[in-house]
Amino acid sequence: MKWTLSELRRYADEPMHLQKQLELNDAMKARFPDQILAVAPVKIDGSMMYERGDATIFATVKTTVTVPSTRSLTPVELPLDFSFTESYTNDQTHLDRYEEAQTLAFLLDDAQTPIDFEEAVMENIIEQIPSRVLTPLEAAGNSMPQGKGWDVQEEGAVASEANDSVDPRLAKLKELFPDQDSKH
């Protein structure tokens, strides 16, 4: 689904309604092979408006993506249900319109540059994936992977251990300032 600003001018009076189901599995696995294992059909409900020379997409996206666990790389199904708004213009001076509205605005080369809706949906799906994804079992337990002579530790636990340990040569100095233990 691609449009140009020139094509979208006909929707100046009435928005174009978008109710589609997109098959993005192959495209997303090819573009984001380390992040996406599978994508269920993507349901889109939204509209495209053309106003004052700019096109704006309002869309609600529902799908389920399968991503690797950030701890064990085990596949995890992650249901997504989110909305996004993006505006497209080919006039640099129009970008100021979108700063206060906190709408993502893209500057196109000209009125013939295509707006790739599927690309916009794929990028917004990737943005919705949290940086930490765990299987239900990993989320329920506190045990981290370990092997012979190695184990995985969370960054916060390692930092707190480092702060708690005191060089034995300086241990007596710590006794001189007992009220500063919690500050440093």
C-alpha cells in the first residue's frame, strides 16, 4: 500500500478509511531477522487525511509477534494492540505544525515520493517490542542461566555487589564514617 501526496489530494474533503489485514510475516522476518521470528496477520483500522498539503495517517494495529526471549532466545508470543499517527509533507516549513502535537512528521522529497504504509506499520511494530522479553517461566522465576564455571547476572545485581564490597585494606576507614554508608 503506497500513495503519493498527489494521489491523496482527492481525500481533502473526506478521509480515506483503512480497514485491512496485512501479511507482513515474510517482510518483517527478512528486514528484522534478529528481532522477529514470526508475525501473525496484522489488522489495521484507521484513516488517511489530506489537509493543507500534508497527509496524516491515524492507525490502530493489532497483531501477535513471536520474538526471542532476551534471556534464553526461546520464542515468546507478544500480543500487540497500539495506535500511531504519522504525518507526511514535502514542504520543510510545514514541519513546525507537528512539533507541538508531538506527531511524527516525515519530509518527502516531492509530491511524487511514495508513502509506504506497510513500511510505516512494520517500523511501528518494531518500536512496540519491549527491550526485555521473557518467557512466562523466566518471568516467574528468579534463576538466571548458568553453566560450569559461569553464570548470568543482572546488571543491577552486579553493580550492587560491587558497591557492597570493601577493599579489606580500607575496611577500618569505613568504621570512622558509619553515617555515610547509605550515601555512597
